[in-house]
Amino acid sequence: MRKKHNMRWSELHPICELDLDRDEDVNSALVRYISPFDHWLTPEEADDCNTLYYKKAIIEARSRTTYLNQENTFIEFYCNLAKSGFFVRKSQSNQTRFFEHINTKALKIFRRSLREKRFMDAYFPAFEIRVLGGHDRTDTLLSLSPDKLELVRKLAHHSSLYILE
């Protein structure tokens, strides 16, 4: 095996080889979503939610505080997933960047993804989980292991986040 900092995305784990545009690939994975909400929001709830989008939330002080608290909850969750390091895919290429420890660059990747500026595609080897940044305060989790996914669910619960199907 090559050194971690030289790993290609497709060499990390079979979950990283999945092509999300191919139904047969997605059907082979356990796909879940992580959210600060305990259910899928209805269109009406989403329209009324002032903390769904960063640009909307920063306008009102109370919404800004709630948004930033939720953001910090996600960041805490991702930092816990990354205790043994994590990989980030570089711009839809097969190249990766390995973070052995959380640093300001790693936090910036998490934050930019949560604020929908540049979505992350990350792999956390300790949990064998792939995380895709998403819209509306909901990121996608991909796993091939029910046991690892259960560990992630417990970690999410500990962070006051919810796993949605």
C-alpha cells in the first residue's frame, strides 16, 4: 500500500469507487443523510426555516446564532469522525489530500461545504464512511458496512444530529 498522502481516491476503499450517477452503484451502498432536523422538512417548513442557508441566516441575529450553533455541531461531528485522519477528494479528480489531524485547512473544508460554497467529498477510514456535502443542512453518508454505519449513527446522536433515510 502506498503512503497515505500519495493515495488515489479509488484506492482508499470500495465506497470511494462508487459512481453516484449509476443506480447499480448506489443500490450497493447504504445511503443515509445527516441533518440537524429529526425529519425531512416539508416544503413549507423549509420555506419558513431561517437557518437552512447561510446567506439567509446571517441577516437576522437569532437565526445567525442558531445557524452557527448547528454548523459547529456538524463540525464537531466531522472532527470526531476524523480522529484517525481523513481524506478529501480534490475537485472530482482521483487525487486526495490526507489530513492526519484537524487543522485550520480541514475546518475550512468542513465550513465551506456546510455553507454550500464548495461541497466536500470526504472519506473517514476509521468508520469506513464517505461523506458528500449537500444542500439544505443535509449531507450524504455512504457506507458498505451496517456495523460502521451504526457507530456513525451513535456518534451523530451524541452530537445532536440525526440520521435520515
